[in-house]
Amino acid sequence: MKRFFAAVAVVVAMGFFSFCSTSKFTNAPKPGEQYLAVEEQPLVSTLTIPVHISVNDLTNSLNTRLQGVLYEDYSYADNGGDDLMLKLTKAQPVTLFLSGSTFKYRVPLKIWAKQRLFIGAAEVEGDLAISFKTTFSLQPDWSIRTQTTVEYHEWLSKPVLKTGLGDINIESLANLALNRSKSTLSQTLDRLVGQQFSLKPYVEEAWTALQEPVLLDAQYRMWIKTTPLSIGMTPLQTDWSAIQAKIAVECHNDVTFGDRPAFRANSALPNLRYITNAPDEFQVRIATDVPFPEAQRLAQGMMVGQVLESGKKKVTVEDILLWGNNDRVVVNARLSGSFNGNIYFIGRPVFRPEQNRIEVADLDFHTDTRNFLLKSAAWIFSGAIKRRMQDAMVFPLEEDIAALKSSVQATLNHYEIQPGVVLTGTVDSISVEQTRVTASGIRVDLFSKGKVMVAVKGL
């Protein structure tokens, strides 16, 4: 009888220990978390911004600024005691023409003059049009240097001297009075035209505005921050309707997630650097990350709770963790059921342009996990868990890229840099150039192409 109970005890004990051996938590050797010591080179983008200044807008602005009395002198003692009073009033709209690097415009005026004579004073009235010429050049500090001169004048109605005996034509006297005022008139118009055609405030504003972080997606709190490096411009080109040039800015772009990134604007606009030409489109390169926590969340959504079977054996996926191992991604799967413990897969992230997604290619059991399972749970190699894990290691970018493109396009539909200076454009494409593993996640280099235009209106 004692032998019987002893035998039963041995059987029960063997069964108990057998149960414990299949239920205990066992782990494959864990691959380390390590990253290649690669210095990330900032991606350089080129923003080509065509500038278009309409002659009609310049003309309208000049007419708005030139109103009423343009010149007046009510003292006989002025101008070296010339014994002359003079008043010039704009009579009709100014017309403006472009010829190379020269403005030519015609200003219709009413003239009133009063000349002191030995026997009293002679009062003169008439209508004339003065033709001016302004040459302009762009200075290294982006300011405009102008020089305005009177080309000629023509009388629209002959000047007459008002006397008690009637009106007397005194064109020669009026011409003398006009010639004395040409210098003052030229200086006045030179100042006005120089103010109207000043590029520097707009370039400074654009240079500073570029550096402001822009919120691209409120849901993901995705920001883009631009750091301009250099700026150049093609020589000004003119035709009968507009002044045109291309401004090219080289810059770095950074995409971040979370709070608005801190930045300090560099307001020091570099000196003008002339370039022979610039691309017709902007070319923007942006480095962004699919952070490991985000990739992990997506994988967990696909795998956690899934039951995988191999014959009579089955396991449930309890958790998924991700990290980097040099240029590979480690996938840690915690299982329960016929096997209780952690196993590890490893693969290389690649971008599939046809599907606009990142996949972990060549995903397979880590070498140490393979050796471990061969000794303890070879049935896991049946393929089910590996196939399902491969299917889960997919991170679609199509929606993110479409959202990014839509957000940028919405900004470019009408972006007012400042009143009267409007930037418009189109985003032609956004694609992925490179994918790699970094300490923060799976890094993606985005490349975007498109066109923008700055229109200067209502100067």
C-alpha cells in the first residue's frame, strides 16, 4: 500500500512539474537597443519665389499718392530771390511706361505763376504735361536708388498773362518759371517713386515670416519650422506690363510634433546676391519621424489580442514593443498560452511608393530567438505568427502625406505676407526620398515640389 501511495505521489508530482514547465514565463534573449552613430546632415531646400509687380498697380498707386498740389511757392524771396510765385496742380491721371531699367511717366498739370515786375505783378495760368524719366538700380542692401529728371514739357493750353487789357500769351516767361522749378519737381517725384518701388521692406518681411513655425496639422500637432540660410535674386526684368524677378532662398526645414517649437527669428537680412537663374519650382526637403511610440501603437492595434494557432498549440499576443538595433527595427512580441514569454523579430524599414507606406521588410525571427525556439518551442516556426507580424508592421503614410499636401495647399491659396503682398501657389507633389532608423523612430525624408508667386499690389 505504501508503494501504491508513493507511486501516486510520484505521478502527481511529475504532472505538477510538467504543468509548471509549460506554463512558466520564458524569454528569448533580448536584442539590445542601439543606433548607428551617423551625423544627420540637414536637408537643404530651395524656395524659388517669382516676384511680379504690375505696371498698372504702380500707376494706380502713384496716382493715389500724387494728388492735388504737387508744388507751391508763394514767396518772391525763395530760390535766390527770383521774384516768382509758382503753383503746380495735378490736372489728370499720371501715365507710366517701362523701358528697360527706366520709368517714364507723363504728369498733366495746371500751372499758376505770379511774377513781380517793375510796374506791379503779372499773373500767369496754363495747362501743360511734363514727361519725367526715372532710372533705378538695386543696391546691395536691397534698397532702390532712383534718379529722376525732366525730359520735356508740352503746353496743353498756352499760358496767358492776366491784365486789365486782356490775356497776353507769355509762353517764354512761363517756360522760364517752369525751368526754375524742374529741379524741385524732380526731387519730389524721385522721392515718391523711390518709396513706391522699395523692395527691401517686402523682402525683409518675407525673410522674417519664413522663420515663423507654421502649424500644418492641428490633430497631430505637426509643425514645420524653416531656417533660411541664404537669399539671391535674378536681375530685374521689365516689359510693358510688369517688373519681374525670381528670389531664391536656401533653407533648412524641420517638422516636429507637439507644442509650438521655440525659435528666435534672425531679422538680419543678408545683402543682395545676384544669381543668373533660379528653378521655376520650389524644392522642399523635410525630415520627419514616425516615432516608435506611434508605430508601436499602430502595431498593437493590429496584433494585441490576436490568437495564433499551430496544430493543437495556440498563443495570444499580449503586447508589442518596438525599438531600433543599428539600421533595423526590433519587434518584441509578448505571448501567452502554449508559450508564455517574449520573442523577438527584426527587419529593415523601407518605403513602398506604390502604396505610400512604410513596411518592415525581411521581417524574421531574431537569430537569438530562433536558436532559443529550436530548443523549446519549434512549433512557433509554423509561419502563422511571422506572417501576421509582417502584416502588422505596415505604417501607411498616404493619409499623412495627403493631409500635409492639403494643409500646405490651403496656406498657399492666399497667404498675405503683409497688406498688398500676397503669396499664392500650388503643391504639385510630396514623396519620400529615404527611410532609416534613428533613436527617435523611423525617419522619413519628404521631398515636395510646387510653384509659388508673390504679387505686389496696391503699393
